[in-house]
Amino acid sequence: MKRRERERLAKAAELAKRTAAADVEVATEVVDDVVDDQESVSPLRVEPIVLPDGSSFHHLTILREETVDALEPKSGGVYADVTLGGGGHTELLLEKSAPEGRVIGVDRDERALAAARERLSRFGERATLVKGEAGALPRVLESLGITHVNGVMADLGVSSPQLDDAGRGFSFRFSGPLDMRMDPSRGETAKELCERLDETELANVIFQYGDERKSRPIARSIKRAIDENALDTTDDLRAAVHRVIRPKHGQRIDPATRTFQALRIAVNDELGQLEALLACLPDVLADGGVASIISFHSLEDRLGKNAFRGDPRMERLTKKPVIASDDEAARNPRARSAKLRAARRVSREVAP
Ligand SMILES: C[S@@+](CC[C@H](N)C(=O)[O-])C[C@H]1O[C@@H](n2cnc3c(N)ncnc32)[C@H](O)[C@@H]1O
């Protein structure tokens, strides 16, 4: 058996082992020394990207090989990465589709686009980076004169640089304005959302998107903070939740985690974006083209699973989601909640 074939089979066996369930968990990122044994592609990047303004951008790419390999990259293929971030997956996709593969990278966040621009400059015109929304992929492609792509990938949610930037207001780990927008140039902030929704609507958001049992008293506490002019920062939101659920000594997960997740999902319409993306896949994918999607919580995963399962135009390639290896989960806690699902566009001769 040839070495490549042996490696392919070993990888398939490894993937099969990893299809157990993973829980939603928010944790701080740990950056350890990362060893990558691939010879032909760049190793997983652990050093930060330095942006033109001198700031640094660091995100550990999750399920890097698995997500990109699912797309079966080929030279001459055209691919879309609709959650470009710092370009970690796109970089590998461009390497694996060399010399002529092309990637359209889409992100809502200017800072992510700037980081990706730095990282991907060596690929020249093979990388086209666009500010836009994943759910508007057909419009993005149309604006570039592209009708079909050979693969679409998404690595949903927020990046570490977004979470770690206090000024973006995503995390209770840092004190910052209560913002949470992936695209800070438009839309409603988390504070404005909390002000606009009435108490019941706010409780519903916290319950549905955060799976928070105490959603009603938390919504009441948030509304009280607004009435007292005391809901401006991430600290204020955290305090409003802690008034309802007191953190216990030694508790690993902060009681505010679910409420922060819920508001972030609502502010960025994350599920609406995913639904729009999933709906357009059978149209934008060329025959045989593959979509691979990494989700981080059960609401997203369920949408992906059902979309692929119920559509005769899409053949599921992962009956159960692929999850991170023990090794990856140990060096990057955020990877522990990642689930990858992939599906292939059936030929239009079979399912138009
Ligand atoms: C987890 S990061 C992607 C990291 C990237 N795969 C890497 O390894 O470098 C997710 C990125 O997707 C962007 N994003 C999330 N949802 C989006 C959407 N609906 N439309 C456009 N960009 C989105 C976020 O702004 C963020 O930069």
C-alpha cells in the first residue's frame, strides 16, 4: 500500500473515532506549542498576524485539515469561505488547491479581513476577500460574476480576537462597552437590543439562544439595570445576571455565559444567517461540490443536520459530526464544542 493511501486510511479511521457528542462550553484559549506533521502544507499558525496598524491578531484554526479536506480541493476549483476570520482555513485551502484554485473569502468584520489580507497576500489574485455576510453568499458571488463554486465552508461564531478585544464587548472576561456586533459599523448593539425588547421578548431570546432556565428573572434584572441607567458595559450585564444566579466558589463556567451567548446570537442574527446560507447551498454549489460547516452549539448544529438530511439535492458525507481530536481539544479548549458536518451537491441530472 502506498504511503499516501496508508495516511488516508489512517485519517479516515481517526475521523470515525471522533464522532461522539461534544458540549457547549466557553473557555479561555490556551496556546501551547503545536506540532504539525504535514510536509506539503504550512503548519498550524500559532504566532499572531501583525496588522498594518501594529496590532496583533491571533486565532487558532479549528478542525483545519478536516474542514478543508472535506472540500476535496483541486487546482482550478473555486471555493467560498464565508467566515474568513484570519484566513486560517483559507490559507490551507489555497495551498491544497494550488496552483490555480481560487477562494472567495467573506467576513463581516473589517479587522478579520485586514488580518486575512496580511496572511494571504502571497496567493495574489487567487484570494478574493470581500466584506459581506455569509447569508448573502449568492449576492457576493453574483457581484464577482461567479455562478457556481466547488465548495463552501463556514467556521461559525466569533473568533478569539473578537472575544479578546475588550472594546468589542463580546466577553465578560473583559470590561468593555456592551456591543457584541461582528460588524461594528452597522446594526444594533447588545445594549440597544436589551433596551428595545420588552421583558418577555428579552427572556425569550435568553431562553431560546442561551438555553437559560432562569431567563425570566435575568430579563427582569437586565430591565431593572436599564431603568437605573446601569447597563452600559459587559461588567453591568454580568452583574445583572449574577444578581439572579450567584456564582459559586470554584465554579468553572460563569453563570453569565449563557446570557452572553444568547445576546451575541441575537445581535448578529447568527441563526438567520445560517439558515440563509444553508438554503442557498444547493443553488450555489456546482454538481459534486461540497459544503463543510463547523458549528459551536446545538442550535446551529441542528440547523445544519436537518438542512442536509431533508434535501434530496444534498448527500450527507458525515452521518455524525466530526469533532476535534483529544490532542486538538487539549491545546485549544474552544475546539471541544466544535462539530463539523459536510454534504455534497448531488448532480443536477439526478436532483435538479
Ligand atoms: C471562528 S472565526 C473564523 C476563523 C477562521 N476560520 C480561521 O481559522 O482563521 C469566524 C469569523 O466569521 C465571521 N462571521 C461569523 N458569522 C458571519 C456571517 N454570518 N457573515 C460573515 N462573517 C461572519 C466572524 O466575524 C469571524 O471573523
